[in-house]
Amino acid sequence: MKMISVFTTKEKTYSLKVDKYVCNKFGLAEVFAEQFDNIYHEFPSNILDVGCGVGPLSIFLADKFHCQVTATDINAIACKLCASNAEKYMLRSIFSIVQVDFRCFSELSGGKKYDLIVSAPPVDDNISENTISLYARNDFSSLDDKSFSFLTNSWHDEKGKDLSDYIFNFANNNLSENGSIIIVFCDVDCNSTEYIVNKAVSCGFQLDNSATDYISPEKLGVEDFVKRTICVHLLMFKKEKTDGYQS
């Protein structure tokens, strides 16, 4: 029997199926839902959720906009639960759920463009070469509970790139004109927003809007080693404007 966890927004409370082998950052997702209208003012037709987990961001956005949502995750358990959660809230007809290593997703997307790309990616701005080497030797089918959580929270590839690098690279070809990318993360994982902003800039994106909020450590399940409030950031990026750019 799968566990149930609550994801609360201003409009409603979602009870989503979860699993110990899926990293569920519901505290970040709740801040995302709370602050979303403060930074995003469009009406997207196609949304991509990268690293969807059990689907809190995808379900919130699909329920809000009733548009096509593509949710991707490398974890088969996460994808199965995301599908079940979308079905529960009668959203499955507008969901496409793809189990994939996102580094390979562009090969499956068929050149489709998205108006909005969202993610609460693993972010770690202080990672050692030894840790990167550890990631390269493991996959998601052969990890115990502790190492699975460790890997999924701080993933980098053998070149030191993390998921946000691949999101910005993908967006260069697959974000619609005037489309947006929203990344949500907290200061437990990353000391400075500059870490993400610099990655975006290097791929030709600029910070367009942002929001900051605070949550208790209990909201992320880190109360055993974090005793302060946690700062959560939403950063929204658009393609950098160049000479001759037409909005």
C-alpha cells in the first residue's frame, strides 16, 4: 500500500500517493503554488515539468490552466505515482508522463516547444569530485534507502553538470517564443541564487522575475538537522533579449 502525503495550495488540498523511493519536496511545491501568481502572468498552452516526482507541480498547473502538461522523471516509481495522482484528480487526459533520463528527452520530444518549463531540481552548489564519481557509478535500480535519497537530492553527471544545466540547454531549442522557465529551490541545498542565475546566463537566459518565501524544516523533512526557517526561491527566466528582439 502506498503512502499518502498532503500538498496544500490556496485553492485546495491535494492528497497524493508517495513512496520512500521518491524525493518529495512538497514544502517547495507549496511555496511554488503560493508565489506562482506573483511572478507569472501568462496563460500557457503547453507545460513541461522536469523531475516531476509524484506530480505536485504538474497537478497544480494542470488544475489551474487545464492545458497540456508533460511530466518527466527518471524514476519509474515516481512516474507511476504521478499518473495515479493525476487520475485521481481527473487530469490524466491532459497529462503526458515520460519516464526518461532528461539528458535524452530532446530525442523524444520531437521538437515540441513549451510555453512554461518548471522544475524543483536537485541543487547542490558545494559538491566534491569524489561525489560526482559516486553518482557516475550508480543508477536508480541498485541503491539502498540512504544512498537513493543522497543521489536524487544532489545529482550531478560525470562532467559535474546538474539537472538545471540540462534544463537550460533543452530550453534553448524547446522553449516557445516569450516562454518562461521557473526553477524552485531552497537554501538548504544552495547558498546563493547566483548558482542558478549563472547557469541560465551561460545558456542565453536572463532573470525575469523572482519570489522568496520561508518554510519550517518540517515542511522538507529535515528537522533533524536544520533548526532554522528555510528560505525558498522561485526564479523565472526568459530568453535574453538581443538587438532587434521583438516582444
